[in-house]
Amino acid sequence: MADVESAAAEPRSETRSARKRRAILDAATALFLRNGYRGTTMDEIAATAAVSKQTLYRHFSDKERLFRDLVFGIVEGTAAPFQATVQAVEDTEDVARSLAELASAYTAAVMQPEVLQLRRLMIGEAGRLPEVARAYYDAAPGRTLATLAACFRRLGGRGLLRVDDPELAASHFAFLVFGMPLDRAMFRGEEVDRAELRRIADAGCRAFLSLYRQP
């Protein structure tokens, strides 16, 4: 009977554990993005999450481990869906329409407020946490550019684009469709409205196609 009761209690215990972990990550995300890495303490995270320090350290052994986990949680939540969007373009028959849609989706993903805040934070902490910063680049911008390069290589192989250097083409595409609004948001704190983002992305896509589309 005790075994049955223990087995029945286990899912509830796991659920409580998952809830506490989520509360810790939510609290840490808000504090890190607002106060930076150095300006946030584990005591503050525990208090904001309404958990004991013992519970906090049971889930995350130290502040760097917690920071790393929340960074890659945000990255996975934004980058992973976009990877599927890029891969779907590889089989398009209408390269202009598909790349315009891709440009708009790419810009929307990069310009999310939480993503912008995380990018600022990673730039600020790159000297202090170089391994985390490198891992962030590989998992977010680097991963997306690699997926774009593979897409452009495939489109080139199908005769839809003229691509000698897919990696360079991916960098050109990224900068053309959101380089300007990203810099304005990052360094001047400007909020660019959706219509303007779409206009810039469309113009960037047309510029890209003028260089890379097969005549």
C-alpha cells in the first residue's frame, strides 16, 4: 500500500518541482534583464520566486548555471520555431514571396523586447562570461545564420538563387532585413513599429534578390 501511495505522490512532487523551477527561472529572467548579471543576487532571486535558498540551490548550483539555463531557455523559445520557418523556404517555388515572408518573420523574432534585452545583457557580460557569450552566439545568431546558409545553398542548387558563398549571403540577408532597426533599438532605445519593420524587411529582401536572384 505504501508503494502505491509513494508512486501516486511522485507525479505531484515532480509537478511541484517543475513549478518551483519555472518560478525561479521567471524571477531570474526579470531580475537579470533589469539589473544585469552583477546586479542580481541569488538571495533576490529566491525572494522574488518565493522559494527558499535551499530550493534554489537544489535546482541551480550557482548563479552562472542559472544564468546559462535561462539564456538558453529564451533562445530555444525564439530560435527553434524560426529554424523550421527557414527550412520550409528550401522547397519554395516562389522565391521572392517566400523570402519576403522569411524576412518579416526573421525581423519579428529578432526585435522581440525580451530578445533585445537578452542581446544587450550578453554584450555587456561577454568579457565576464566569455564561454556563456560564445555559447549564446552559437545557439542563436550563429545557428540561425548557418540555417540560412543551408537554405540559400539549397535554393542555389535548385537554380533559384545565384550563390557562390552561402555563409556570406546569409550575413547579407540578415543585415539588410533588420540591421538598421536592430541598431536603433539596441543603442538608441527606439521602438520601431510593426509597419516600419515590415517596410524595412521588404526593402532589404528586394535588395538581396537584386544581387542573388538568378537573372
